[in-house]
Amino acid sequence: MPASLFGRLTLVLLVGLVAAQLLSATILLRDRGQTLYQSIQRGFVERTVGIVRLLDVLTPRERARLLPLFHTPESRVRLAEEPSETAPGQGVAEAAAERLRRQLSGRLPPDTELRVVLDNDLRFLTRRRGRDHRPPPPDHPPGMGPEPRPWSALARGRPMARGFFIQIRLTDGTWVQFVRAVPEDVFERPARLLLTLGILLVSVILLALLAVRWLVGPLRTLRSAAEALGRDIRRPPIPERGPLEVAQTAHAFNTMQQRLQRFIDDRARILAAVSHDLKTPLTRMRLRTDLLDDAELRAKLQRDLDDMESMVKATLDFMQGSDSREATQTLDLNALLETIQSDAQDAGWTVSLTGSADAPIQARPKALKRCITNLVENAARYGGGAEIGVEERPGALVILVRDRGPGVPQPLLEQVFEPFFRLEASRARHSGGTGLGLGIARNIARGHGGDLLLRNRVDGGLCAELTLPQ
């Protein structure tokens, strides 16, 4: 079963159309053969009755003179003193022969003796009483060989004989024998009809494929919009056009996007307002702390105030990392990494840089710089130094930030991205961490359509893998 909706719909439609077309073609050919066969049979009955009535009133010499006029390419008429006997078991359609016999009896004078045989091989239909089968007479119609053609499925699979052998006794005792071959066209598969059905099938399949592609198109648009929404919550809304269901789905998607934007904006405004309002009491508390005479108490209160201000600032940074209002532009990643390396070295940290990007990327410069700076600061502060590496991969650019620190326990590699989560053993608040740096970095990475993962290095230390689309 195909994985895509387009493939599944196409498969279902193709199977259904082909099955329906084959069934209809079979029924059509079957009914066509039966109709032609019955038409030939009715015409043969009328012609036979007419010839019998005419011969019955003629003299033997007149009969012999008129007999050749009754021959046609498909039938022969001859006279005999005695009836020919049919070989036992030769008939393939006894019920059809009985119906034909009743039709003839209803049009002939009462008590007229007649014999009817339907078979596929007229050459062996007759034999003389007491003698073996004789070879076919020279006046038998053509096309009545002992073996039906391979394509004569109708003759093999249905009670439709390929020929009629009728014997009727005239009033003077003479037997008139009729041999009638059914034309091959009745049993053939008509090439023109099959070609027409084939063209119709191909046309319907092509139209079905176009219809499926047209129906699946809005789903592709919706999928692309959903992927782009993860990178930019403020992307333009998708067009609300097409069939009613498609337009309603697009409208629902745009409404969801608007609600998400309002939610993010409201959250940012609330946190910004709270953080801003906290600065005033913090400032007053710091001033009052400076007036304390107890130096030890004053130092403790100042550390607490520093922690509170650090948390407020980190919260604002976290919200800014989630904000995607910064415009995307072409960015020289190599220059950005060199700037981050230089700033870290100026701060007294050991930072190395290997590899480079082959081409500029599309990114939000300030947000991406904050993301990589957070990773470098974490590696330098807790791992004794940072090693920045750049790798080109199919469809993606990967920035690796490695350190030589103690690493992170395997069960906590995802938990460290949660806001305000800290590893107390090495990343306590007194060392300057608030537990928001990695969360900010991941939000920025995912806002660019990429991701941020952590893994422990085999030879010790932690590796942060930042993936950006190209």
C-alpha cells in the first residue's frame, strides 16, 4: 500500500476503474455475441421455413433446378432420400436445439418430421445408418473445422454452437437438409470495440489522476504552511479558496495561527511588564540594603538581589528568543562564528573554531548569535573550553559545540532544555546559571526550522549539535 494519500487514492481508483471496465467489457461482449447469435438463428428459421414451403409444392425436377439458388456463403441446402443420422454425443447445446425445433414446428404444417442438431464441427455431424462417420461433403460451408479457433471462447464456454444441421421431411417423403455456419464475427473479439473500450479506460484513468492530484494539492499547501508555521509564526496566511471543505480548513488554519500569535504576544507582554515592574522594587531594595550597618547581612541581601535581577534578565532573554519578529536575511555564518569566538576569547575563555560554511544562509542574525553564544558560554563555563565545528550535510548545515567537561547524565539530556532546570552538581545558580540558556537556544534553533540536540562524547565531555536548514 502506498504511503502517500495521493498514491492510495490513485491505487483505489485505478483498481476500481480497471475492474469496472473489464466487467462491463465482458458483459458487453457476451450480450453482443448472444444478440447476434439469436438474430442469425431467427433469420435462419424464417429462411428455412420459406424454402421448405416452396420445395414442398415443386416437382423433383424443379427442386433440383432451384436448389443451387438457395446456397449462400454460410449455408448449403441439399435433398436426400433418407435422413442422415447424427453421431451420438456430438450435440453441444441440446436445450438450444430443442428450442430451435419448437420454433420450426410452430411455423411448419402439423406432423412435419424434422431433426435439429447444433454443434461446433459440421464435418462430423452426419453419417449414414449403419456406417461410420463420413468425410464432409464438398458443399459444406467454410470455417467449420474440427477445432475451434483459440479465441472462440464464446463457443467453448457457452451453449452457442458454431453451426446448425436441420433435416425436414417433405410431404412426398424427400428429406431436405440445411447446413448453416455461424459467421466467425459472432465469436471474435471485435478489435474496434476493444480499442474503443481501451481508449475510454485510459481517458478515465488520466482524468482520475488529474482529479486526485487536484484534490491532494490543498493538502500539500496545508502541510507546507504547517511546516513554515513552526519556523515563523508571523508568516502570511494561506489563501482561503477552493472547494468548501478546503476553504474551511484553510480558514481554520489561519484562525489557529492568529490565536497562537495573540497568545505569544500576550505572554511576552505580560512577562515583560512583570519583569519591568520588578525592577522598581528591586532598585528600592538595593538602595535600602546599602543603608544597612551590618556588612554580613548587607552582602547576603545583595547576592539575593543579584540572583533576582539575573532571573528577570534571563526571563526577558527567553521571551526574546521565542519572538520571531526579527527579519530573516542573508547571513555570513563564518563571520558570525569568528565574532563569537573573538568575544569569548576576550572574556578569558578558551575557544577554537574548525570548518566553515560554503555559502551564506538565511537566518535572523541577532537570534542566531544569541543561540550559539549560549552554547559557547555553557561549554566554556562548565566544560573548561569550547570547540566550535562546522559540517556540511545533505540539505543542512550543522554547528557542533564540544567541551571536555563532565557531560550530562543520559536520562537528563532532554530535561536540561526545560526552563529553569539546572544540574546542581556543576551548574548551580551561584555560578551564574539560571536554567534558561539551553531552552533559549533550542527555541531559536527550531524557529529557524532546525533543531538542537545534546549528546555525550565517547572520550568525555558534551557535544551540542545545532542543525540549520540550507
